[in-house]
Amino acid sequence: IKEKLYTDEKTRIAKAACKLLEPNDKIIIASGTTLFSFAKEINVNYNLTVIASSVKVSLSLCYNNNIEIIQLGGIMRKNSVSVIGHYAENILGSLSCSKLFLGVDGFDLDYGLTTSDMNEARINQQMIDASQKIIVLTDSSKFGERGFCKICDLNKIHHVITDVNAPAHIVNMLIERGIEVTLV
């Protein structure tokens, strides 16, 4: 159901995120429908390493010979077709990546980034720890929402890519906090 919501916005967000990719990047792509849209838009003619928790993300990228894919292992979340658990967390603990592309269920100025699943929040935290730059890909419907489990405070993120319907006061507050915002 989520894949059919905000499809135009997700495609625009995905295309903007692709512009941040650089040759020889080692990136993490978290799970979620916006991240799946991002993966479908990636078409590079240079070397790129992708660490993915989502099987759908890995499958969408596996036919590009320039992309090396590291599929995290662990317990399969059937509703998102992504992995969670200590096996995936252990792998992430030994990696240092240039960028994390992260999706969220909620984006609250005071509470931070959230998701609906405890285990998903935990693996997202490990992804943050393994990455130098945190880029949140989210459509504007997530602003002002809180999911069940906290991922992190906003001071952990560097860049937000969202659609033009994002509330202007939130965009301005993010910019004031030194977070880069791209509106598409």
C-alpha cells in the first residue's frame, strides 16, 4: 500500500538523491518505499558499493555491473522485505561508509526521527554509526509525525531531501540548525 502513496514525490526525491552519488562511494541504503524508489533510479557508470538491508533494493541494483552489493543478513521483516537483527548489526559494526540514505515514518522537530518497528530503529541506529553523512529521504507527509520507536535526534543528520509540500516553518528550522534541505 505504501508503495502507491506519494509516488511522484518519491520519484523526484529519488532523482535528487542520485545526484549525491560519487565514484567509489560506499553507501548504505536503508529500507522503505522511498529508498526502494531511490534504488530504482540509480544507474551509474562508475564503481559504487551499496550495503542494503532491503532485498528489494539489492534486487533492483544487481543488474548494474558497476555496483557491488553487500546484502545484510538476518531476520526477514516480511512487510518490508528487509532484514533486522544482530547478524546485520554485527556487519554494520565493522563498516565505515561515506553516506547513509535513510527513510523514516516520522520526522518531528523536537523528538527526532522515528519508525514503527523497534528492530528497524535499532538497525537504523547502527547504520547511522557506520556512516559519515546521514541523508534522510522523506515525503512531506512524515513531517510532524511520530512513529513508535525513535531512531535518532535531528542533530545526527546532515541533509534532508523532501518534496515542495514540506511545511515552510520546518524547512526553515532545519536550515537554521545547519541541516541542508533539498526541496523537489
